[in-house]
Amino acid sequence: MDKIKLTTERCKGCYLCIANCKPQALSISDEVNAKGVKVIQVDQEKCVQCGACYSMCPDRVIEIL
């Protein structure tokens, strides 16, 4: 079961979520969105649902499930 859901088309590539993810569950993927930005990906196994990424994202890319 997924712990967080990503709406990657909103991502603008600031990567504040990655910088603030203590368990290092987020990383940059090879996927590029319509804005031309390499979007983030999540390792659901590493995610502890702390909400740090959600709090830092200015574009509401991340949803905690």
C-alpha cells in the first residue's frame, strides 16, 4: 500500500521535499513532466509518513495517505 501519492505534473523542480526527507525516501526520477522538469519519485518502503515533504512542497505535489 502506498504511503504517499505524488501529483508530478505540479512539480516545478525546487526539490525542497527531497532536501527535507530524513529517511531519504524521495529522489529525482528520470521522468520529465509537461513543464520540462525532472520530477520526484518515492521509495514507499523507506517512507515513514512524517509529513516533512508535504509541509515543504509549495505546489501541493505530495499527499499523505
